[in-house]
Amino acid sequence: MTEQPQTEETLFIFKELEANPNATQRDLSSRLNFSLGKTNYLLRELILKGFIKAKNFTGNPGKLRKIHYLLTEKGLEEKFRLVKHFLQIKEVEYNKLKQESDLLMKTYGGEYGPK
């Protein structure tokens, strides 16, 4: 896979897998409001990167194959990196809004309308 920018989708998958390690692709798809195809694609890419490990836990050949998706140590590190990245973005957004608010308060004297 080519290197992609950080996505909130990846972070959502990490969080959901930590909260629900028995989640199937259909469960993830439904909970995250992603198409099943997108969920499958994202999981495969995360497995290829070593962030998630897929483990088959149904050994009976006549049964439907069930898979657990587990975050690896590398996946946990990536999750923390993504959380930090998105917190930094939110902090920048907050600071810009705060400056704008302060300017409005200074300009209009605490009222939200023309003087």
C-alpha cells in the first residue's frame, strides 16, 4: 500500500477493535457506518502494515470461519501516534477559534452585535 495520510477511519477501527475484540467485519462495518467493502479493505491494509493480526478461531472445517482482529504492539503505537496527531489538530483549531472569539469580544464589548 502506498503511504497515506493519517485518517480518522484508522483510529476508529483501532478503538472499536480494542473495545470489541470479537467484532466481525460486519460488526465493524455497521458500528462505524462504513461499507463492508471499505471495512474489508482497511482491515487488510492494517494487517499488511502489521498493525492488526487476524486470528482464525474456528478450526472446524464445516463451520463458518470466524476471525478475531487483534491490535499488535505496532498497532498500539500507531493508535497513540494518531491520537496525538488529531489532538494537535484540534488544539490548533481551538486556538484559532479562541483568538477569533477574543477579537469579537474586544470589538463588540461582549455583545454579539454592532455597537
